[in-house]
Amino acid sequence: MLGWTLFIAALIAVLLWRWSWEAFLAEPVYSGMVFGSLLLTIPISLAVRPLLLRRYWRANALLRQPFKGEVSEQGITWNIDGVSSNHVPWDLLLRYRASRSACLVYVGVNQFFYFMPHYFASQADWERFTTLVASRLPRK
């Protein structure tokens, strides 16, 4: 959804660059329809994004199950209570993406294990985890 918003913004920029002020004045109704609808698409798409994410969260019961994980020199073990257990060695993990508030470790193109600082006992444990991940995987 964010990609769509950026695409619309880029399209508006290109159209503004290609058209001249005289073109706007020559056909104001057409220009207003094109740019007005494109300009309305941006705030609408930004407003709809959180709603879609919330809907996805509510629809996917597996994401809401309690889970535990372990990270070691061998790999990552991810346990969803009463559902499944996965141990994935480092060489089967693809990449990672990290910020101050989350770390995603990618297992597939759109599949990842997610880690957040409050999952760890201390800030030092979080930093050790992110250092281990960074030493084992390429950044996305």
C-alpha cells in the first residue's frame, strides 16, 4: 500500500514536470480531474493502510498465538504454543531487516520471524541478538 502511494506521488511529479502552466490553463477541467483524483488517492491510500493491517491481524489467528523463541549459534528456534515448532539453521535464513523497534529475519520472500526489544530480558540481550543476526545474515 505504501508502494502504491509512492507510485502515485511519483506519477504526479512526472505529470507536473511534463505539463506546463499553459496546459493547465488551456484545459482546466481535464487537468482538475486528473490531478484532483490523483491527489485524493494519496491521503486515502495512507488512511486505508492501517485499516488493512488491522484487518489482516484480526483475520490471521496464527499471528495472535503465544510464541517463544531461541536464538543460538546454530540458528533460530521458533515455537508457537500448541501449534508448531521450527528450528531453522542460519544457512537457510535469507536476510534480515532491523530498526530500533523490530528485527525481521527472513525465511522466504514474504516470510519472516519477527523480534522486538520487549521480547528480551534486557537491552543488552536485544543488542547481543541484533549483533548475532548482523554477523550471520546479509541486511535487506
